Amino acid sequence: MHTDVQRYYGSIINKTEDLQTDVCTTAGAPAAHLRIALSAVHPEVRERYYGCGTVFPHELRGRRVLDLGCGTGRDCFVLAQLVGANGHVAGVDMTEEQLAVGERYLPWHMERFGYAAPNVEFHKGYIERLDELNFAAGSFDVIVSNCVINLALDKAAVLNAAQRLLANGGELYFSDIYADRRVPRALASDPVLYGECLGGALYWHDFLTLGKRAGFLDPRLIDDHPVGLRNDAIAARVAPIQFYSATYRLFKLAELEPACEDYGQAVAYLGTIPETPAVFQLDRHHRFERGKLIPVCGNTWRMLFDTRFRPHFSFHGDWDTHYGIFAGCGTDLPFATSSSTSAPASCC
């Protein structure tokens, strides 16, 4: 399957329009600061984009970022602008043809950004075998991936490696394709369906299980939407499975609890993140308006206090008294667009 995927993205798919479905495309318009950053990326790099989401979390200035499945480097070159000249971006991909495009335009981008030295580097390798690339443990603040983990044959290995490579308080922030049930083996082994990000899509509950086993105890859903297939023959083959594009953030925090526990804590956003001064959105169910004191569970507190977001919040309360499960904690399906009744992917 590795060989099939390399062939699919190396020689069969040469630009976004060559895809047979709309699965590996991003819906919705990016924020204004991202539109500016995207406009600074070379057109040839942009037209060979196969992502399904937006993988640019806030507060990246000066950070170390790893892009899993970077392709031609579109997201790497956006991230290069967000981390600044003092930050660093590493991209990993297994397809030589795509990496060659990124390498060819690396000097072009650095000159355009006005950087004296490159802050991007590309590595050929498999994202489920990151140990072969000799990255040091804890060497990245943020790891991103855009519609690629579904292509990995060993997804648990990817999540385990991300946990090892992240610094304490770091996060895995990624978009991918999920299914509302397990994909049958006959479909999962089809090269075209696999290359179109359908055959390797994880059942959402299996993903949550793998994430928690890897040490990401409280995965947070940021957004999701159903994907369009645009191809009647493929749609008929995979029916009645429903596929979703979803973006998650998973923090490396040792003291997260399995459930949302209430310690009587609250936080207020200071409005100091330049790209989002009025509102900070942690996940789909945690929206912090500037200056408004909002009760949070212990896990949410840690996701703000023990990470790079700490300077941007005021914190109220402590850990002295436990009040039980945070009110409203639920266990329904994570996807709002599911045919079933849905509720928070996180609980508070």
C-alpha cells in the first residue's frame, strides 16, 4: 500500500483537480491572516495541495513545528511565516516527487519572506517510522498533519511517535478523514479508495481509543463536516458509510484526567493573541471572549495553564476542592453532522 500511495501522489495525481473526490480538499475560507500567508506561497506548491483542513493553530511565533505528510510543502511555507525567522519547521513525506517541489522552491520562499537563513527543512521518510529520522524526543512544540494520518498503515505508531517528539505542553493539531463505522477490509485494501483518503479512514471511536492509549487523554474536536465524494461510482462503493473531515487538537499533558472534573476553576481570555484579539476558540465547545470569566474543568485549565497559551489568560481558583464531574459532561458522538444526536467531544 505504501508503494501504491507513493505512485498515486507521485505520478497519477499532479494537482488538486486530479483527485477523484472532494475528500482531500479544504472547505471554507481561511482567516484573513492565513489568506495573506497562503498568497505568499508559490503557485505550483499551492496547486499540488491535498489537505482536508486548516492546521495552523494560534501562538506559533518562535515555535518548533513538525508537519507529518508535508507533500510539496504548502503548509510548511505557511507555518514558516507564522513561526517567524526564529522558529523552525520540519516537513516529512514519503513521496520524492512532492518533496522535490518543496526543495526546489525553498530558496524562493526564504527570499520572499526576507529570512537570512532557511527556517524550513524537508525529510524523506514514513510518518509511522519517525524514529528512523533521528528527531530528538521532546524536540517539537507543535506537530501538524493535514489529511495524511489516514494514509499511514500503522496509525498507532504515528500517535505514539507524536507523543514522544512533543515537548511537555505541546500539541498534535491535525485534520483528517474519519468514518462513522469501521471500513470493511475489501474497501480498505483498494488502492484508489486508499489514495483518496477513504480506505484508510479510521472509525472515529477507534481513533479516540488509539489517541488515549498513546497518552493523549482528552482529544478535543475543533470542527468537522461531511465530505463530498463527487464521484458516483465511488459513492456507491462505499455506501452507506459516512465520511467526515475533522480537526482535532491533542495535548501532551501528563496530568490530564480521563473525565472532565470540576475544581471550581475559571479563566478569562486577555485578548493578547494578535490573530484573534476578541475571541479565542480552544475547541468546538470552548469559546473564550476577551475579559469574560468562564468556568472550566480541570483538563481545560491545564490545556491553557500548562501550554503556550498561559500568558494570554488569567486564572482563578486552585485544586484544593473537587466538586465531582463538571456539569454537562457528555459522551455522545463527536460529529455535529452525524445522523445521531451529538454533544460535546470535550465535556465542559
